[in-house]
Amino acid sequence: MADLKILAVDDSPTMRRIIINTLKRAGFHDVTEATDGKDALAKLKVDRYNFVITDWNMPEMDGLTFVTNVRSSAEFSSLPILMVTTRSVKDDILQAMRAGVNNYIVKPFTPDTLKQKIEQTILNAS
Amino acid sequence: MVHDNQVPDSLKRELTDLTRAIDEVVCHFKKTQYPFEDSNEKVPEATHQLENITRQTEEATHRVLDMVEEITGGISDVVQDLKVLRKALPATYFKNRSKVRDTFERIVEKVEKSQDNAFAIMDALQFQDITAQQMGHTAHLLDEVEAKLRLIKSMFSDQNQNEQDSDSQHQSFDPNARYDLSNENQVRVDNLLESVKQGRTD
């Protein structure tokens, strides 16, 4: 699992930095960052990732639209996607699941939660 | 032509009252116009201030992150050096040196605790993303107030409104964003996800 190639998508430079540091502490060192859904889609077309962590509220292209776009492609239909967002109302979570999100974390998160959710997502995907 | 002495007194009184009422309305109009102008200028100023706060807290957060990364990097080096030192000492070194051994173990424990504390600081800095969203939401609400004020002003003014729309390129935000350290939200989300997986949704 430590050899996961992760794409971390968040418009907040602070959050990207925290997520990347947290991932490194958990043993995930191959992490690329993207600033929003549009940037993430462009990166997915160029390089091969086997895990995506994405925020929801982002400019240009929000996380939900990004996930919908990703799932519309057969190439990424089984790409594990973990949403990390402040949104926690039931309708939002159900909407995210319907769009194709595999797992969901509410900000602020603990490092243990992030690691556990990644492992859980990979396990469920395999 | 009607001469003054032909206008009934009652009509004169009515006209006088009407004129007075119109004067009062015009006077009130003029009084409210100033606050509208003032608010119309102060709202963008408030929005700009919110954006400044977000930018400045983001800059400060990154400075703290720089320091935390330096601290945790330094601590990792110390931990590695302690391991190297431990391995370099003969296996029997601590046998009759319990004080040295205890001190060594205390150093390792304190160093690891300092590293945990540094990481906890980093984790707490997530507040900056959440407060930025809250301020983005407030800026958005101020934009709406400003738009309404402009609309009302245009109704009173006989001039065309040529003012530019306010800059609506604010931070993307969740209007319900909260900095909540309890695990309740995550537990609720996990329970909902479990229900979805089991095919149970209310």
C-alpha cells in the first residue's frame, strides 16, 4: 500500500500541504497535488494514479463535478476516490456516493482517520 | 381664471397639507440617500477586509507550517541519531549503567513526544481552510446586500447605474463549514456510509 500513487485535490494551499504531510507520516510518499477539479482531470490524463483524495468546494470545477467526470470514463471507473470536505449533511454525502465517491472524511480530520479511510477504501476496492 | 378668493378654504387647507407632506417625503428621501451611499461604499470595503484576513491568515499558517516541518525534520534526525548511538554502544553497555539507560530512554520518549506535539500543531492548522470558507460565505452575503443596495439606489436615482458589479471571485465555500474537533460528524458520516452499503437509506 505504501507504493500508492496519490493525487490530492484541494484549492486550499494550506490543506494540500497538511494532507501531503499527513500522507507522508502514514507512509505514502508518492503524492501529487492539484488545485481543483480541472487541474486534477488534466493530471489524470497525463499520469497514472491509483488513488484520489479530493475536496468538494473548489473553483473552476468542484469536487462533485470532478468525480462525475472521472467516473464517466471507463478508464477511471474503478479508481478509488476519497472525498475530504467540510460538507457533512446527509444529502451531500448521498450525492457524493451517487457520483461515485468510495469513501468520505469530514474536515477537520485526524491523521489516523485519513490513514484508516485510505486502507479501508483500498481493501473494499480489491 | 380662479382668483384666490374663489378657492374654498377647505381646498386651500388640503393643498397646504399635501405640499407639507410632499416636502417631508423629499426631506426623508434625502436623509436616507446618504446612508445608502455610505453603505454602498462600506460594503465592498468590508468584503475587501475579509479577503485580507483570509490572505494574511493563510500566509501566517504557511509560516507556521514551515517551522513545524523544520522541527519535525530535525526531530526525525535526532531520533535516527539516537538509534545509531544505541546500536553503536555494546550490548552490555547499559547493564551496569541503569542511570544512563534511564536517561537515554527519557530522551527518546521526550523527543518522540515533541514530534507528536509538532504534528498536532500541523493538524490544528486545518482551521485556516475552514475559517477561510466561513469568510468566503460572509463575503458572498455582503455581495448580495451590496447588490440590493445598488438596486434600491437606482430606483431613487434618475441616473443610470454604471457602477461595476462587485468582484464575486471569492473563496469557494461550504456555508455550513465548522471547525468541530469532536468526532461526532465523522461517526455520523460513517454510520450513513454503512447504511448505504447495506442498502438502507432513510
